Amino acid sequence: MSDTAPLTPIHIAVDDPVFDGHFPGHPIVPGALLLDAVLQAAATTHPGRRWRLVSGKFVSPAAPGDALSVELSPPSASATLSFRVLAGERVIASGSLQIVDSPA
């Protein structure tokens, strides 16, 4: 993805209860929460579309307080887009989404 791709911030409170059980003594942001943020970013940047996860890879843990953001590529001719979840320049997760329906 290019250096100019827009970033969508992810806001997760440091004291969010999700960290209580994930994992005690060494909390990390759950992957499901990150993927939900990716889907929300796609829905915001491409209104009227629904997306499905095609692939996803978690490469680095995110801790409470990390400044996280989602980077999305423009959709390709095959109606897929690539994403990255970032903590600064560190890649937390990456993958791709595909449109599952036409615009509303």
C-alpha cells in the first residue's frame, strides 16, 4: 500500500473490560476486535457495501494504549481491498476483504 493511503484510527479504552481476560498479566487487543474495526473502516469509507474477510494474518500483538489505525487500499477490479492494522509503522495485522453485495 502507498504511503498516502488514508488511516482510520481505532479507539479502544485502556481500561476496556476486554483486557481483563485477554490475557491476565499480559493484556493484548483481541484479534476479533481488530477485525471488527477493519470492517467498520471499510463500511465507513465505502458506504452501502457489505464486506467479507478473505484472508487475515496477525503478525504482532497490540497492547492497551497502542495508537492503532486501519489502512485500506482502494478496491481492485475483483472487488477486493487489502488492509493493514498499524501501531505507528508496526504492522499488527494484514489481509483482504471482498465486497459481498452491490451498493444500496
